Amino acid sequence: MNTCSYNAYNPDVCFQKNVLPVFVSKCSMSGCHNSIDKVADYDFTNYEGIMKGVTANHPMLSDVYRSIRGNNPKMPVGGKLTTK
């Protein structure tokens, strides 16, 4: 069974395989953006919670993007978001 949610703009990206694991491992640890703590009212453990901080059709204009990749990235705490 294929559980990937593909996007017409980025058909090679699977949310469940490529996006969600990054948010879960880098943003949703204890005291951060998880379902219990919800820092800044964000829960990055699921699609709905992540999309709350993403501007639909314009992700680079979103609060989430500016926090991790903008001119003055402030997340994640302790360093730049990397693929490793």
C-alpha cells in the first residue's frame, strides 16, 4: 500500500518519507514542537500541525521556512537544519 502524499509541484517528494521524518527528528523533541509542548502553538508530529506554519502554495513565504532557512534562521535550536 502506498501511503505517500505526492504534490503536483514536487512529484518526487513524498511527505511521509521525505518531509515528516525531518520535522519529527529535528523539531518535535521534548520541550519543542510536539503534541504535548506545542511551543509557539506548533505540533510538528503530523501533516496538519506542520501545515499550520506553512503558507499554502508559497512555502518559502511561511513562518516555518523563514525560521529554518530565512535571512536569520533561529531554528532548530543549537544549529542549522541539515540533512544529517
